[in-house]
Amino acid sequence: MIHPGNACTASSLVRSTARILTGCAIAALATVVGLASLPAAAQSPGQAASGSGKRAERPSGETVKQTTPGKKHGAMKDTMPVPSRTVLVFPTDGKGGVSDQVSDVITDTVRARIAASGKYQTVYFLRSLPTVVRALNESTLTNNEVSHPFDDDAKLRKLMPQTGFDMALTTSVDSYTYDAAKNQVTLLISARLIDFRGAKPVVKAAAENASSAASGGNAREIDLANQVAHIVAEKLITSLLAQ
């Protein structure tokens, strides 16, 4: 027979033992779970995501700090001096026929060569320039004064103040010949770079000529003329800028 007091004591002992065993079981389970998670935590982020040795792609929501390649080069470029003076380049005066057709080649070559020198900027003269349009509307300039030929000192002295620029470049085809027997083109072109800043214009002038090959083969006359015009225009600007 168990004494009632001893029965209470036995019951309490059983409950305490159960609590201890339950606590140990929970601790053991936590330990097992923790050990099981260690390999995954030891892997790199890419390995955990993909299960292989390759790095997984960066999550799309993660902000990536981008570098700016060439920043040093860009900074150097920004510090390069920009030419402060602008040359107003007038269309080339031709002699009619093919000589008029090479006008664009001459002016384009001239502008490209001036820009490459780094000494000046260029603007191509057009009747549609805002200052010229205003001068025409106000009758300060006439249609004749904004038309060919531009290699005219009196015309330029009146025209230039209305354009807003103080430097002008004029070019003209002084001689154009074509030898059909040889299929050969010969060009003589002159140019003037005029500075209108002072009381009296300062003029730099040059003239150059060149011919295509003695036998042009099957080349068209206009193609030969464009080639020679480009060569002569290069020589002209090189000569003017060297003065």
C-alpha cells in the first residue's frame, strides 16, 4: 500500500522527469536542424542559389554601383580649349558649268580643314541666317548684297556687320579647264581669309592649282573635278593657316 503523501511525491517526480525529457528532446531537435543548415550557409551565395560552383546572377532588385569608364578621358576632353573665334565661310564663286558643281566640295573641305586645325570654328553663310533675314526685311541689305559673287570687298564691308561675325573666308574658282582628249581636269582656286575686327580689314590670300592624272581613263569629268577640288582646297587652307 502506497501512502497518500508518497503518491503525491511520485506523481510530482514523474511530471518533472517528463518536463526534463521534453526539454532535452526539443534541444536535440534544434541542434539537428542547426547542423543540417550549416552546409548551405557555408556555400557562396551563387552556390546556394544554383547548387553548382557557378556564381548566380545578381538579383534584379539589388542596386549595383556602376563605374564610369573613360571618366578621366572625358575630364581631359572637357578642359580642351574651344576656339573663341568663328569664321563665316561663304559659298565658292564659280565660273559656270562644272566649276559651279564643285562648290560644295570646296566649302566642305575648307570647313573640315579649319575645324581640324583647332584655331577657329566655322559657320556656313546662308541667306536664311536670322541676322541676314532681319537685315533684308529692314532693307539694311539688298538681295544683290547677299548673293554671288562674294569675293567683293565693298560688298563684304557692308554685309559682315549684319551677320554678327568679324571673320570671313571667300573662295573662287579662277580657272577651270577640261582636256577631253586626256580626260584631264585642271583647277585654279583662290581664297581670302579676312579679319574685320580693326578699322581696316586684314587680308590673308592664297591661290593653288592642280590637275588630275594625265589619263583619266573612264572616270567622269565631274568625278575628276571633285577630286582635284578637294586637293586644291586642302592646299589652300594649309597655306592660309600657316601665314
